[in-house]
Amino acid sequence: MQTLFLRPGIYVAALGDDLVSLDIDAGDYSCLLGVGGAVPPSGQDGRIDLAEDEVAELLLEARIAASQPGGDARVDLPPRAIASCWRTENALITVKDQRRFVRAYLSAAPRFWRAHFSGLLAAARCARCGGPQDPTTALRHDAQVFDQLSPFAPFHGECLFRAFVLLAYLRLEGRDATWVFGVRTYPFQAHCWLQVGDVVLNDAVERICAYTPILAV
């Protein structure tokens, strides 16, 4: 048995026999073939207890892991999503909702365009409001309002942009959510969404269940 620790900023997910890693500082994903089944889930300190020395050597050579802890504070991955409030009903939109949407967009969009991937994650962590993470009626309503107002924004963006702005929108009202990043292989794809408990806020369960979570913010 050999104990290693994920390097700072490195996150991994086992997909069958493949091990996908994410380097948030570089903003890059990579994949090691044939070792996924031999790499157990890491602890909150990035600790990995490996039974096979050959696998440990591969992780060290790939600079995924090190022999000493890196000191990263890691957020537990959320439970598997079983429900979604995305496009389940039409929400009644008020003037207050519209104004909050504009405030969130004008605040988040410039930060998104200026920041590197790691900077976005750091901003999301620092701005955490500590609000309750329960799929309340108010939070579901917020997600539905945001989805209905988004087509009127000048730039819609991909999942990364939409999740970042939605997070800002929720936090203006003292609500919060977990930003989840997932991966799949053959072909490789990465995706992200917001989740509260086992409820997805801005995507369909059928879509995100095809992805294995690798990082939660």
C-alpha cells in the first residue's frame, strides 16, 4: 500500500478503467488509460491509498499526485442528482426579478471575460454567501426565472458562463448552490451545472447523469 496526495489544483475522476484529471491552474483535462479502477476516491485532503505501486508511479510521473499533502481544501462532491427544476414550469417574473437579473449579469459577465478558469473558481469560492443549500420553492423559482430571462441577455455563453451568472443571481438574494463539473469519455466531453442537494437547477437530469462529477465548488 502506498499513500499519495493529489497535487494542489488537481482533481480526478475514475470512469471505468480510465482516470480523467483536471488541472484548474492550466484549465486542462487529461486522461490516463487503464488505471481508473485502481484509483480510489480521494479524501478531503487529496489523500489516495493505492494498492498497486505501478499505478502510484504513473500518478507521480504524470504530476497528478505527490508524496506529501498539498494543503488544498476540497469540497465533497454532491449526491447523484435525481430531480431537476429546469424548465418544469413557467415562473411569474416581476420587475424585481428583472432588475436582479441585470445586476447579476453586469456584475458577473465582466469578471468572467477577464478571469482565467482558476480565477472563476476562486471568485465563486470567495463570494459564497453561506445561504442555505436546500431546494426550496424560492430557489427553484429563481432558477426558472433566470432561465426565462437569459434569452434576452446580449450574450448567452456556454455552460460555464451560464452557471457563473446564475450563481451571482442566486447570491444577490442570499441563496447559494454547488457548482459541479463533470466529465465523460468516448468521446471526451466536459460539462458543468448548478446543484442543490440532489436537485439540478439549470439542466436536465437525463443530460447531467451522463457525466461523472470531478469537481465541486
